[in-house]
Amino acid sequence: MFALPSTVPLAQAVFPSDQPDWTGMSVHGKAQALVREWLTLYVGEQNAGPLSRWPADRWAAAFNETGFFLASVMYTEAEAGDWDVSFELPIFKPRPTTTDRHFRVASPKDSTRWSWTPHLDAARSIVASRRGIHGIWVCDDFDTIWCEIVQLMPHPLPGRPVEMFVETIGKPATVKRLGV
């Protein structure tokens, strides 16, 4: 289990491969460090996303070093605004050469970023909750896929099922706006 703080100043952030123990870390440890950094939101960041914090080539190099993996994380609220995250050891598999259609909620300028979901209903739910000019973008083909993260979070209402969000991290080959 690792903590996923919501109050870390961005100035204190260290990219995973810049950590002193990165070279001695197991591939599982590297995958966990990448997922943790990918999912962390920083004070003042305003949900700008991982590719706004660190250059894409840094992410690509670190993900390429780990190889393709499937990760599962379960959030539990430790204190107001801070989350504990249990992380199952990633499952390493051959990198997929083909994929199903994936969806992304973004403005046109962010439509080619790397966070995608294979679930259209999840994308529709996200776009309904966002302000501004956001659309649903479609990717039928990726240049590469680095990992898939299944995120499980308790429903805010007691007795309701756990909510699941699947995030595929990959560089799209082409994108188009979904006709609604």
C-alpha cells in the first residue's frame, strides 16, 4: 500500500526515474512508482495531468523500461482529501499489437494525450461533469500502449458497489471526435 497525497507541492515532485533507488528497483517497483506518479495530483496543478508535469519523452522512456503491464489500485480515504492506495503487483504481459476502440474526454488541444478508457459510458459520465469545451475523442489505433490501470474506489453512498474506472495509458496513432 502506498499513500496518494493530494497536498504535495509540485515543486517537491521528483520524476520516478530520478529517484536515487530507481536503477536498483525491481520492475514491479518501477511500475508502482510510475503509477503512483501518474495518479498523483499536485497543489496548484488544477488537474492538468501527468504530461503537463513531466515531458512526454521522460514518461515514454520510463514506461518503455518497465514493459507493458496491467495494474490494479484500490482507493480508501485515510483522511479528508488524502487517499491510501493498495496496489496489487502488476501483471506483465506482451504489449498489445491491436486494441479495441478507446475514448478520451478532452479539449481539442489535449485530444492526443495518453489517458484513455475502453468504456464509452465512463467517457460520457466524465464529459457530463466537466465544464468548458470538452468532447469525447476516439482512438482506434495506438502507436504504443504502456499500461492499463484498473482503479477501484468505494461509492460515496454506503452500501453501493465499488466504482471501477479503467485507464489505458498509450500514445494514439490517430484520434477523431466522437459524433454525439
